[in-house]
Amino acid sequence: MTRPTATAALLIDDDRTRVTRFTFGPGAETGWHQHGFDYVITAITDCEMLLQNPDGSEHTTTITAGDAYRRAAGVHHNVINAGKSEMVFIEIEIK
């Protein structure tokens, strides 16, 4: 299945952090990627995410607008907007 690609707008990229705003239309995905740094996600809109893992497993989660979560470097996944509305979050990578 071919999905539209989420858009990434680089907001800050310096020696300490990289900050990117991701915008997903319904059904859009990041594509497979592996995180090279620890990171924090802050939801700008309610985010209904389908997370696919390399082992074939997947799960859904909802991050409410204004909430945040963090993950360690090394995460490898594909993130898909599983909702019916645009999904936007800010990702802050700690270099």
C-alpha cells in the first residue's frame, strides 16, 4: 500500500538539538527510519498514531494535544496517521 508522506519542517538544527515539525494528512506516514538520538515528541494536535516495527508488529496510540513522550536513540519504526484529521507534532532530538 502506498501512502502519502508526512512533511517535515526543520525548525532548529544546532550542535545540541534538532527540532522538527511533522505534519501528516490522514493516512500519511514518515516512512521507515531509525532515530540516531534520544528524542521527545510534543503533540500539537491530537495524534492517533499507528506505529509499525521491523519485526512486523504494530500498535496504535493516541497522544493528546499538548502531551509529550520521550524515547531513546535506536528506535526503528514507521509512524502513520491513523486518524481522520491532520496530525501535527514537534520532535526534539537531543544530540
